[in-house]
Amino acid sequence: MLKTDAVYLNRLSETACTIENDILEMFRMNPALHLTWNPGGCQLDEGMDGPDKKELLKFTNILLLNKEEAQKFTGKKDIKAAMQALLEHGAKIVAVTDGENGATATDGESLVHCPAPKTNVVDATGAGDAFGVGLTWAILQGETLPNALKAGTLNSMSVLGAIGAQTGLLTDSEMREKLAHEPIDIEITSWNSR
């Protein structure tokens, strides 16, 4: 019996891609599970229409990609077109990071952009994963998409300021404090006006 409410599926190695059918079976049996998915490696190579990927996208609550990954996974150069294709494949929220240019996310209703605040980068290890964890944490806490994008950005910035992938991760109370007091100018537009 499955005893979890959420799954965070990160990059799979080449040999691990063979377990996707087992992962899909878990979601078929438990469709209410939350899935945050950050595809990588063989998943990106096969693309969004590859074996199992198309069905896995239908169970995906949050899809995390960087700009280059989004382009590779969808075959589309334009990021908004890539995001649209991923929404059409069933992802409920698509978030795309773009380094110093910040992060953009959509739920098909709003297009939200969070700039990357200036930070003293000590080590970039784990910054993308920290972004995904922060965004997922916020969505699971019931935060809005703009606040979730801000949470992901704040967590990523904190990790960038420390050595290693875990040292700078924000705790629950630290995240709540930063969300309440760190000013970041979030841009929100209608997805249809894009």
C-alpha cells in the first residue's frame, strides 16, 4: 500500500528510464498523488511524445525544466510555445528556469515571471533542485503560483550563496519569513495575452 501524498521525480539515469512503466502504474492506481517532475537524460532525449512521457505528463502537477531542457523536450525554440505544448500534454503547472534571467511559470491562466535577484554566487551545485523544492513546497502549502515561483527563487538563491547542494536550503520557517519580507517584483500577465 502506498503511503505518500506526493512524489518528486527527478532525473533518471539511462538504465532507470526502464522503470517508468512502474512509476506510471503507481499513478494509474493513485491518480490523486501530487507529481513534481524534473525530466532529464534519456527522458529529454526521447521528448514529450516518447514512450511513457506523454502519459506521465497527464499525471504531472508541476513540470520543472530549464530553458534548454524545455526546448529539447518539446522540440520548440520559443519557450512560450514549449510551455503551451506541455500544458496541452497535461502538465498542470510548467516552470522554466533561465539562469540570470529568472524563472517563468504558467498554469494555463497566468504567466508569471520572477527575476533572479542579484546574489553572490558561491557554488551553483543544487540551485536548480532547490528551485524545484521551493516551488513544490509552496504549491503543496496552498500558496499561489506567484508566491510559489518566488519561493523557488528564494530557495535557489540561498543555495547559490553556500557551498554544496544542501547547505543553503531554507527551512519551513526561514521560507515563510523570506516570502513575507523579501521584495521581488513578480510580473503576472494573462496566459491568453501572451
